[in-house]
Amino acid sequence: MATIKVPANTSPVQDAEALHKACKGWGTDEKAIISILGHRYSYQRKQIRQAYEELYQEDLIRRLESELSGDFEKAVYRWILEPADRDAVLANVAIKNAKKDHHVIVEIACIHSPEELLAVRRAYHNRYKRSLEEDVAVHTTGDLRKLLVALVSTFRYGGDEINARLANSEADILHDVIKDKKVNHEEVIRILSTRSKAQLLATFNHYRDDHGSSITKHLLGEPSDDFHKALRTAVRCIIDPKKYYEKVLRNAIKKIGTDEDELTRVIVTRAEKDLKDIEEVYLKRNSVPLDQAVAKDTSGDYKNFLLTLLGKED
Amino acid sequence: MALPQELEALTQAFSGHGVDEKSLISILGKWHPEETKTFRKGTPHFFIDDERQFERWNDERVRLLKHEFMRFKNAVVLWAMHPWERDARLIKEALKKGAKRHEAYGVIVEIACTRSSEELLGARRAYHSLFDHSIEEDVASYIHGNDRKLLVALVSAYRYEGSKLKDDTAKSEAKTLAGAIKNADKKLIVEDDEVIRILSTRSKHHLKSVYKHYKEISGKHLDEDITDLRLKETVQCLCTPHTYFAKLLDATLKIEVDKNTKKAPTRVIVTRADVDMKEIKNEYHKLFGGSLSNKIEEVANGNYKDFLLTLIARGG
């Protein structure tokens, strides 16, 4: 479930005018910006951008970029983009820093539905004049490259049909590779990047039934090179995205100084989807509500914006 | 008595691509039994002298004949089909046939590399509907040899379709390819990660620039220097598709080719008629002298022939 709170009656023209007023003159009325944009759905934000363009012959995003700064600006920028475009931007940023941020690419590739991933790839074409896979390929090497390119290129079958015999045999293949610490990862990459999600879940269930432990547990003892890290992320994202996101949030907040990029990404990308469910997982795991943890670790306009997206005001 | 011309015409009606329905009706339909017997006795490749004193249809020929009668029907069915379903079914068929005959995988390369990004995407969607699997999952699990990496990458591509490109990147990638080709005896080029990366992720505009730079660097065309068949087809389909199709038509529009090869003209003409048939015809003329329609007149018969001629005339 979504966490943002949106009023019943809104007018894109009124919102555009209010935003224009907030940016006019000396300084910026950040509160106004948060109170409008933080309470609008994606399609409404798009309408506001259009209205703003028509009224003032200016791109609202450019305006906000010049008025705002720091983590707050980054968060608002990501929030105001359309979801597919946003993910294209996030992917591009992550690619440039692939060694550290490959999990973002895995996240985008594995958590989205096939159609959503396609939309991201299209948005990437439009924005960067290159394909997502070509950039991922150029910035990575070896097995990590093979895995990431395969994951972003796939267009998985979206149905529920599964083949139990296949799930069984592929669970065994995965187990052999993981347990025997085989060097050749072609089969793991093939299975993880081409099978449908339903088929993979069936495979992971068979894995647990036949080998006593879940595949994620078995992957824990693995070497900590980039390929295996990305592999673990892929499996986690496919099995339980909410649990995965909870962990990202927990790690982002726990860090000394807080990892704002990680925090922003999860909250901005999930606020209209399942952030409420992620909050429940977070509460259960950490005994502290997410908004409290965020309020404690962040400050200023950035904090206010995040809390608004979480459905709580200061 | 059956006229020699009629015997000749009837033999012709059964040879080549498709059958000449009109001749079959007007000749066979009106012959007396003795004339038909003369025909049977005079065509040992169609009829065998059975020990029990009668001329027997050669079973193999009858089987082949069935394909010739169906050639028109198959062309019509393929033509009426939505392009997405067409490509999805062609790929599935290639996967099944390819286990025994690796050349069949060439069709997968052809489709993955000559369709636009959106057309290939459409084929992937149709494949989901038709076969409850994704193309990449089936390609990855059916194919086990050296070609697997390349083919999975090619069918998964969603290339940028614009014309923006970085020339120095194209130049350096041409050098990379040249290096991989030189090392082909030490490292299998079809499994080379960099080669696959360049050929399966870069836009077509970019690859045409790479092709051009390669010629400048090494003096020869990229596809000429590659011996691996699938890789050669990949480069040809991506960089010089009209040449690829023109050559394929010339090689397969022959009378004495096997039944698998005979499927190519239908496939090429049906799938390209509304795309780039004009350019293919021009290229054909440039390479082989005569016109494509004359070639079709030579080797094809009846309704099938008329259908192909109509299709290739569509674009002008």
C-alpha cells in the first residue's frame, strides 16, 4: 500500500501557480513545495508540470533544480520525474559507480514487472540516446557484467504457469553450483535471468524442500566478490522485495552519517507502491517505526519531505 | 499420344518452388489413361517400376510434392499473420529444428538482428502468449553450444534506435573486434565477451560506423574476416541487411535445393515485403545482374509464383 496522503480535490493549474509563487523572488518557500508535491500522485505531478510549462514557458524541474539544493533537491528531483524516467536516471547514476552501486541495477531489473522494466529501458533510450544494456556492459566486466546485462535485458514471461519438474532440476543445478563453489556461473545466470518469476519462486521452494536450507542462506557463505553480491541481491529481490527494501533502509539509517541516496531512493520509489508494507516489516524487525528512525537521522527540508512521503507530517 | 511439350510442361509443373496448378489441370486433367501411363513411364524420378508390373509413385517424391502444394498455403498463412506472431513462430520452429540442423539457428539471428527494436519486442510478447515462455529462456535452455551466449544476447536486445553515436567509441570498438579476430585461434570469437557486448548492445547506427572503421583499419569487411557462421550472419544482418537478404534469396531460389532451404524465399519475401523489399531488389540487381522477379519466374510455379511476384512488387 502507498503511504502518501493526497487530498480529494486538486487543480494542476492552482498547484502550478502556487509553486511558481513559492519560487518567485528571494529565497524559496520549501514548505509550500513539500506541501504540494508531497501530496500528489505521479499522474498529478505530470499534470502540474504541463500546467506550469503552459503558464510560464519554463520546465518546472529546471526551476526547482535551480532553487533547491542538497539532499532535498535530489529527493524532489527524483520524486517529480515519472517512474520510468526516474528509474532510468537512478540506473544511469548507479552504472557510473557500478562497483559500489550494482545492487541498484539489480533492484530495478528484478523487482519491476516485465512491462515496467521495458518502460525503464525506453525512458533510458529517450534520455541518454543509448540502451541501458549497452551502458551496463561498458561499465562492468566478467561475471558481474554477464549477470547484470542478462538481468536488465530480460523480458520475462509474466504468467503463473510453472513446470514442477523443471523447478526441481533447476533447483538441483543451482545447488550444485552454490555448494560446490563452481567457477562457471553460466547456468546460474541463465536460470535467474530468463525464467519467469513464478517459475523461479517454485524453483526456490524446491531448493528449500530438497536441500534443507533456503537458497539465500546458502548464498550467505559465498565469497564476497561483486558477482556474488549481485547474485544475492537478485535472489532476495525476487523472493521478497519488501524484506529486501527493509534491509536497504536499515543499512542506510544505521550507517554513521546515514546514506541519504539509499534512503531517498527507497522512499521515493516505493511511496506510491508498497512503502506501507515495508514500514510494517521495518517496525517488526527494528521495534522502531520507520518515520521515527528517519526523523532522528535526517534534518531540515529533506527530513520534512521524507516524512511527508511517509504520510506523516512533522 | 501425349505431346513431348506436354510431358515437359508437366515435369516442370512439379519441379521448382510451388506447383503449376494451371498446367496440372489443363494437361493431366484431360489426358487419356495411355497418355498418363506414358508420363509415368517417362519420369523415373517420379515413378518407379514396381516388380508387380505397374509404375509406382516414389514415396519420397510424394512427400516432397506435398510440401510444394503447401508452399502457396504456407505463404498465405504467414502473410496474413501478425508480424509479431510470425516472428515468434519462426523462432520457435528454428529452436526445434536447430537441435539437428544448426543452420536453422541462423533464422534466430536473422529475426533478432533485422527487426526494429519495437518489432523484436512485439515478437517477444507474442512468444509469451503462444508458448508461455520467454524467447530468451527457451533459447538459453534449448541451445547448449558455443552459440548460446550470442543468441541469448541478440534476442534480449532492446537497442537504441536513434542516430546519435560517438565516433571514437566506434573506432575503438572496431579495433577491439579486429584484435578478437586476430586471436580467434586462441580464443573462440563467438564466446568473446567484448565481441558479444559490442554486437548485442550497440545501436545499429553505431554498428554501421564500427563496420566502416573496421574496413579502414583492416582493409576487409568485418563479416568477411569472421569464419564463425552465426557471428558472420549477425554482422551481415546488423550492418548490411539488404545484401544479406539479396544473397540469401539468390542462394535459395534454385531448383535443386533441399526442403529446408526452400523455405527461405517465402520467409524473406513475406517478412520484408512491406519493410525494405525495394532496397533488397536493388541490391539483388547490383550483385547478380538480373532482376529478382525474373529469378522467381525461372524457379517458381503457379499460384505460389504469382503470390511472390505480387508481394515483391508492393513497394515499387
